[in-house]
Amino acid sequence: MSQQQRRPWIVGVSGASGTPFAASVLRGLLAAGESVDLVVSRASRLTLLDETGIAFRDAHWREDLGDWLARGADGKPHTFGVSGTDLGRVRHWAAGDLAAGPSSGSYPAKGMLIVPASTACVAGVALGLSKDLLQRAASVTLKERRRLVVAVRETPLSGQTLKQMVALDEAGAVVLPASPAFYAGATHIQDLVDFVAGRVLDAAGVPHQLYRRWEGELGGGSRERP
């Protein structure tokens, strides 16, 4: 696919706990045939190392991303199959590269998903800061009236953060707390992670099969998933 034809989803990963959410969203996008531009903040690399043992390196990002996406939410490696074709649809931008494609409104993109979003990230985006590429890309997404989904992963929430979340909503973003539901019949931690990731993809309009949808009948969570 040529650069002119390519219109990726920008996925920003901030320093909040919840790197399995990001991995599930990335797998869902790739399974749907979408292209991805990935921005992994400096703080999120520490979280990723702590939660998975994976050191995400700019010089070896494709190898590290493959290890990350193959890992289950329970920390077990090689849980998911990730093909070279899938990874070939991902473009990585260093968080400090403010000259990167996503820093400009003329760069073609479908929108941006921030998963997970820390309160510091929420504040930076709400205030229009551009301290790194993640915040700059989010600001560009808002000004270009593209879809921005912010999956907030923090608890409890301070009054200031709540005000900033309202500001994001008023600016046109979808504020989506990383809050799993249980009616889908979760039997594993991965099911809870996939529910949140599925709701992120729902907000972006990307088709997926990450969780059982509510069909108006009680007891659906106790039935086996198809």
C-alpha cells in the first residue's frame, strides 16, 4: 500500500498501568485489517517492562512489539499468534519525534486511540500541551475533528482530572474509562481485558469479536461463547 493510500489509526500508549489493554486493541486493529501508527511514551516503557518484562526499544521495536502482542494478559508468552504481515502494517514513531507524521494535520489518519491513558496524559491533552508526540498527535486529532478515544485507567479520580475529562468530552473526544463488565461471561483475565479493548474499538467504529454483546436476554453470560 502506498503512503498516499495508507490511512492508519494512531495508537498512543501512555504510562498508566494497563499495557494488556493496548496489546488487545492493537491485535484487534490488525485483525480487522487496519494499519497502525504506534507511539509508545517514555513512561509507558517503564510500565511495559514492569508488567510484562519486555523492554521496548526504538531500534528493535518490531521484535519487541511482536513479543508484546503475543503475550496474554496473564503474562504468559506465545499466547497469541502474530504474523509478520500483521507487524508489517505497523509504523512506529519515537515519542520524542515532534517532526513525525502524526504531528501534522496534513498527515492522513483515521483517528487516534490512547490506551491506556494516564491522568497526566489526560491533563496534557485537555490543556493542549505537546510535550511529546503522543500529546501532539492527540491535539492534531482534535483540531482536525477526527475520532479521539481516551481510555482512562486510573482510580480514584481527582476533581481536577474529572474537569479535564469533561473538557475532552466537550472538545469531541470519547472518554472511555477502562472499566470491564461481567455480563459477557468472563472466565479469564483476558476476557476482561478484551471487553475494554472491544469497547475502545466500538467507539472507533472498528469491527471485532473480542467480547459477547448484550442481546437482551438474561443469563447470556453463563452460556458458552460461540
